[in-house]
Amino acid sequence: MKEHSGYMKALKCRECGREYPLTANHVCEFDFGPLEVAYDYDRIKKSLTKAAIASRPKTMWRYRELLPVANDPTVGLQVGFTPLVKADRLAKKLGIRELWIKNDTVNYPTLSFKDRVVSVALSRSRELGFDTVACASTGNLANSVAAQAASAGLKAYVFIPSDLEQGKIVNSLIYGANVIGIKGHYDEVNRLCAEIAGKFGWAFVNVNMRPYYAEGSKSMAYEIAEQHGWRVPQHTVVPVASGSLLTKIQKGYQEFIKLGLVPQTKYAVHGAQATGCSPISVAQKAGLDFFKPVKPDTIAKSLAIGTPADGFYALKVMRDTNGAAEDVTDDEIRDGIKLLAETEGIFAETAGGVTVGVAKKLIDSGKIPRDDSAVLCVTGNGLKTLDAVVGHVGKPREIKPSLREFEALITNEEKVNA
Amino acid sequence: MPKKVRIPTPLRKFTNNEELVEVNAATIGEAIVELQTRFPGIQERLVDEKGEVRRFVNVYVNEEDIRFLKNKQTPLKDGDEISIIPAIAGG
């Protein structure tokens, strides 16, 4: 009897189209191309209507037919449906007619978009019978695997570069996960994990479970489209590390168009990188369809992937949608974080500073026209990367608990500001 | 003196499940040809029609990506360790 697999049909190689069974496997054995989940869209179309979606709880699982689990999810049922915030004050600063922030700084449970992919990966890992999960991470993913594995009673091993921000390290340790710090940058952690995954029978969420895991990112696109009034925004600016999120946001929009949930309109997907790790941005600006790996050196550690796994596909999405890429320096990243905080009251991590900084550049250069509307994907919370801004945001002014001292301080300040 | 090549799981069917094989080649390009001579069929998995290393195949010499070295022309010396790693995942 054929095993029940929900709305999934097979794993399919993105390069050559060869099909594989729905197991824990991410590589085509013929050309080593990445495997991707293929779905039965005819069946999905019958079940996933706007009315059906509207009747379901406000989480990413309201689009369940388009997420790769065979049965109902069992991990991370509360994840997603984060606010889409109309950012009028930031729009004014950046000089654009309309601006929205997709605010994944408040995603559940670990305050980054990684909660989406981990919820899918761990639900599927359980279906496939794993009791140990693992990942290679720049921090946010490690936090989410550690937390969600704890809540599901799974054993977790997370591998991170040993020089990560304190906040991200503590945020993995607290859940009792096995945290392994690797003396090297992320690409080296990744290579080691590829070798470990071949030896140990674990569910590595972004290695052998990657075809399922990566699909979780599509939920961000579904939510944006629904919250934006069932239409794809004219511009979406997405931070690029491995290029997976950008690629899956495009897939999410395309699926909604294919299913008739949103009208087919013209839209662009843009990529945001840090100048200290910008293989995709450099290639896109040079008009290339391939990139040269780099050694990262940036405060945006969550984006510090020098050998982006989905780099080719991210470049293709930008080509196909007429999107652009840009990159910003460490100072511009901090300015972006501060600008978003001061105008919208949203404290983003460094990747958010990258997205805001790049949006500013794309608007100034006319690649995002000032009369258009744009959505910025802000993917992680600033409390996790305090190290990046400490010393750049001033200090509290200290006084004794005395009204006289406070009045002196205020008077002084008024003189300075006068 | 030979160099060691670490074979990834999907290619071990060519090497009788050997995880580590030795070659005498002087460059990465020559090592691929030498592997093909001993394990027919393996070359096609590593390089495309134009003879270039496939874009989802990552080759490392002593932990360094050959794209930071001289790609297929990367020289090999005695005792070097070569790793072939499919479709770097992650992210």
C-alpha cells in the first residue's frame, strides 16, 4: 500500500527533475542538485480556499495544505501570522509612498522567522520517526531548534560558529540543547555538518531535512499576501544569507497566483546583504547568474554565509521578477536598526538593519520607485544582537533621586537644544 | 606519496563503499581523471558536459574550498586531504 503523504507527491531535483521518495534526503544522487517537495496542486486547490483559510487559527498552519507534512503538524502549532505593520513614519523618512514591515521580530517562540522552518522540519522529522534533531546555524536557527525540540521532547544538537553574539548562544543553551561551538565561520560549520549528517542518523533540519524545512519560509509570503488584502505587494525586500528565504517567498507568491488566491500582478523581489558578505549582491549588480563564494566579515552574523546554498536560485528570482540587490556597511546596518526603532518602535537584529539600509538605497536609486508600495521582511529580534549596537546608542544619564538635579538636567538640555 | 580523497555517501556505490581512497594526481583535475580510471562513472557525477566541476559539488583541499584556490588547477602535495561534499545545504 502506498504510504499516506498528505498533499506531497515526491521530492524532486531542482536541476534535473528526477524524483525521489519523501524521506530525509536533500541531494539528487545524479547531479547533487538540491531536492524540493512537489505537491498535488489540483487537490490543494479544492481544499485551500480563502474561506477555508479565514476560518482557521491565525498561525502559519492556516496554509497547511502547502506545507510539507503528511498529517496534522505536531510541533510549533502557534508559529507565525506575525503583524504586517503599516510603517508611515519610516515611509516618510525613506521617501516612499507606502511601506509595510512584516514583523517576524515577534515570531513565536524564539523571535525570528526561523520558527517557521523549524516548526515544519520538526513536525516532519517526527513523522519520519527521528528522536534527535540537529542544525548548522548562525544563531537564530539554533535558538528555534533548541526551543521547539525541548517542547516536543526531542533531543537536539546545534552547531554554531563559536564567536556568535552572547544573546544567541545563551538562547540555545537555556533549552538544554547540546550546543557545539565550532572554531570557524558558518560555511565551515556547514561543511562539518554535511559530513556529520552522513554519519549519524539524525534529522539535520537544514541538511537532510532541508527540502521540508525550507518550505516553511513560504508561510511568510502567504501571510504577507493575505494581510496585504489578498494581493502580492509591488516590492518585497528580503535579507539574503543562503538565499533560501528569498527563493521561497517567490515560490509562495507563485503558488498563491497559481491557486487563484491572489491576482496575477507585476511585482519585484529584492535582495539585501551586508557589504562584508555580499556574494549575491555583487553578482546581481554585475548581471551574473553565478556568484563567487566569499569569506564573511560583517556585524550581520545571521547573514554571514559566504557560500550561499540557494545563491543561484536567488539570483534567478531577482532576474525573473526584475528585482535588484544591494548591500550596506556595518555603520549603515546600525543606522538602519536605529531608524526602524525610532520611527516604528520595532527593534530588529542586524539583518533587519541590513533590510532597512538596502531599502533606503533601492529607493534612492529609483530601483524601488517612490510612488510604489513596498514590504520589508524584518526577520529577527534586536535583543539577540545587543553586541552589535552597544556603544552606539548612547547611555542613560544618571542623577540622584532629587527633583533639583532633574530640573538642572532638563534646563541644561533645553539650552543645548535651543 | 598519495593524497587522500574523502568520498561522500552518494558516491560510495562507485568505490565499493570505500569512504577514503588514495590518489597520486598532482592537481584536482587530474585527481578526478584518476578516480574515473579506477571507478568508472564517477567523473560524470562530479563534472558537467563542459568538464567544469558541477555547481552543486563542493571540493575542498585541506578544508579550503577550491574556488578560493585554483579550482581544477589547484595543485596537490603529498598528504593532502581532499573532501567532496554534495550540495552544501544550510541557511
